[in-house]
Amino acid sequence: MPYLIIRITTHYQLTNSVNADTVSLYWWNEQIGVGSNSLSWSKEGITTIERDANYLISEVNHLTLFAVLGDEFTQPTTFTIYLPIILKN
């Protein structure tokens, strides 16, 4: 039996701490199986078609609870400082 592909277009607004290249549509996964419990956001089964100008177009194969999420920018942990060399005769 073929399954249905659903295209979802969402508008989002970024904050300064979110990396725009990582914004994606996620679904809430409440898979509870024998020996393992999994409650988390998942991108499995979602295809990102376009991400531009605060719009995200994705295709999904089921309906559930969705959210637009992205990774935070990380600050560098090391810095390089160049100092002049002063020679004394």
C-alpha cells in the first residue's frame, strides 16, 4: 500500500543564538519498546525541501506533534593572540 507524502511549510523567527543552517522540522517520538524507552525529538522520516528567508518547507509521511528546532551557536574555547617580539640589545 503506498503511503501519503505531506508537505508542511512553516515560518520561523531566529534568535541570535540559533544557527540558521541547522533549523529543521522535528517530530515528537514516543516510541516505547521492550527494554528501551525513547522520548525525544526526531528528524527521521522528514525531508527538508527548502530553508530560506525564515521559511522551512518539509515533507513528512505521518501526522503528529511537530516543532521547528535548531542548534545553538557554540563559542570557541580557544583563542590565538599574536604579540610583538621585543628584542633588547
